[in-house]
Amino acid sequence: MRPEAIPAASAKDVPNQLTLARQAGTDVKMTSQVLRTLEAKGMVVRQVDPDDNRAKQLRITPAGVKLARRAVIEVERVDAEVFGAVASDLTSVLQRLVEPSSFEGSPGAR
């Protein structure tokens, strides 16, 4: 699950576990278990939705925000380390492929 999936657009638009599971493409039960663990560690708070007592609204805590920011930085660092050169090479190849002059028979082809 991506931490940025948790913050709400407004106070009225507080996400719940089902919404988060759908956004993350994960099983609802697994999402609930992960959130239970995060709640036990003080990273999120789950509250009963006043409009639906079966649903749990999610709020990320200040500690959760701090951890999420550190995690994003670390993921980006590892991503750049592992895929940096490959991504750059792939981007160059894809750019050459989509240039009109690279297609045979196009007006700019050699």
C-alpha cells in the first residue's frame, strides 16, 4: 500500500478501509490486517464511520506521516539505484521509436 493513498481530500472525504483496498488493488482482509498492525504501531487511527458503523475511517498520525515520507525517499533512492541507468536507456530507445523519422516510409525517414 502506498502511504499517499491514505490522506483525504477534505475532512468530509475521509477514506475507509474498503476505499484504500480498492485503490491499492489489495484484498480487503489483508488490507485490514496491515492497517491493524499500522494502528498498533501508532501510524494510523481507525475510527468507526459515523455514516456506516460497519466501515472504518482512516487517519494517518503524525508518526505515520513521518514514516511515510522517509519510506518514499528510500524507495525513490533504491529505484534510482536499481533502475536509473536502465530507465534512462529505455527512455532513449522509446523516444527514438516514437520519432516520426524513425519509421520507414515516413516523410522524414532516410
